[in-house]
Amino acid sequence: MHVLTVPALLMCAAVAGAVGWSANRVSSTAGGPLLILPWASLTALAAVAVVLVVLGLRVKRYQEGRRAESYDPLVAARTAAGAQAVAWAGSMLAGWHAAVAVEQLALVPLRSDQGPLWVCLAHVVAGAVLVLVGWVVEGFCKLPPDDPDAEEDAEYRRGRDTELPEGEGGYARERGERPRARPGGRLPGGAVERPRTRRAR
């Protein structure tokens, strides 16, 4: 699962804005309604944001050790996935209504009712809030390693493995093993193994 990035969210908002502007142009040309969400949808968006914040704070308290009971890591993973989904939805919501709001601004001198413009601006703000909430909650769900010292030691050993050669000296020095002779008394590389002699007492 990839983390959220600002360029990706901006690109998503731009694509949603282009699609929203085109769809509303087609709808207005055909005499259809304005393709925007109503005021009532803000209540549902606020509820989604509140639930996501509550779940994110639970994960954060668990990471900080302020929760005595055990916590399932899958809950953190699902919360992170939900945070990303909310952020992407907020990006599309803001981009769509921002494009429509730009078109509505051109109609301000031509009509007295500016209700659609305010609805678009409200949903742009709501989309930005959803992006911010998703971004923050995703940060809450980044679990640290169980043993940081073990992780550093593993990185150190992994670095040593890459530095030491896999040939003569390096193999034996790293693993502490003596190369075994092949059938016929020959070592790897063509060397002949010398027989061991015992000293007389």
C-alpha cells in the first residue's frame, strides 16, 4: 500500500476538476441540472471525518502506550486504508466542485441567486478537510518497529555482508567455516589439501 503524496492528490483533484467541468458543460447544454452535491451531504462527510479521527486516535494512543489492552495490528492497517480512501475522495470532491465554482463565478453578474456557488465553495472546503484528516490519520497508523535496536543491528550486519567478498578469506572470515575438500583431495580453486601430521609426544 503506497503512502499519500501531495503531487498524487493534486493530480487526482485536477483530473476530477476536468471531468466535473466537462460533465456540467454537457448537462447545462442539454438543459440538465447542475451536477453538484446538496447541502445535506456535508453532514455525511462530517460524520465520516469524525469516525476516522476517532479510529486514528485509538491507534495513536496504542502506539504511545496509553492503552492497557492489546490491539490488533490489522485494525491499524484497515484504519490506514480508510484514511487513504477518505483523502482520495476528498481530493476528487474538492477538484470537482472547484471547477464548477469557477464556472459559477462567471455567472455572478447575471443572476441574483448565488446558492450554487456557495454550495460548491462549501464542498471544496469539505474536500480539503477530508484530505487533511486522511493525511493525519494515515500518519497515526504508521507503526514503529517492535525492536529498533534489532533493526539497526540487522542493517549493520547486512551492510557488512555486502562489503565482505565471497571469495578467499571473505567467506571464511564471515561465516567461520573452513572450505571442505572435494572428492580427490582438492579444495575449491584447484588447491590440494595437505594431509595433517601428528606430532610425536
